[in-house]
Amino acid sequence: MEIAEFQRLISERYEKRDRQRGVPLTFMWFVEEVGELATALASDDKTNKAEEFADCLAWLCTLANISDVDLEKACEKYTKNQVDGFK
């Protein structure tokens, strides 16, 4: 599945509710998922790690959708070698 396809899927399923929630509260949900990923990374549970990575990606897509950002296009800076140095 391409990034744009996944972002569209998240949009179709959740965007109306996500826009009503707004960026600040949606960002808080995203940060909570990142915290759950941090906990999962400290464990040996590969299934849980995969679930938390998926949750983080879904919430990132949600934030992008309600911020009108096309993630696939945004990632072009990496796919087209437009990153200078390290951050």
C-alpha cells in the first residue's frame, strides 16, 4: 500500500470526526500513541511494537489530513534526495 492510499483510507474512515476534534486534541492523541510506542520499544513484544507503529502512522495521517498536508508529497524531500546533512 502506498502512503497516499493509506492516508486516503484514514481520511475516509475518520476525517469528519477528526476535523471536529481539531488539531490540538488530535495531536494529544498522537503523542499518547508515541508514548505507547516508546513503551513497546522497551519490550520484547514484537506484536505490540507493530501495533504501536501502525497506530502512530494512522494518527500521523490523521494530523496530516486535518492539516491539509499530503504526506506522500511531503516525503518527496527524502525520496528525491533533497535532504542536506543530518538533523
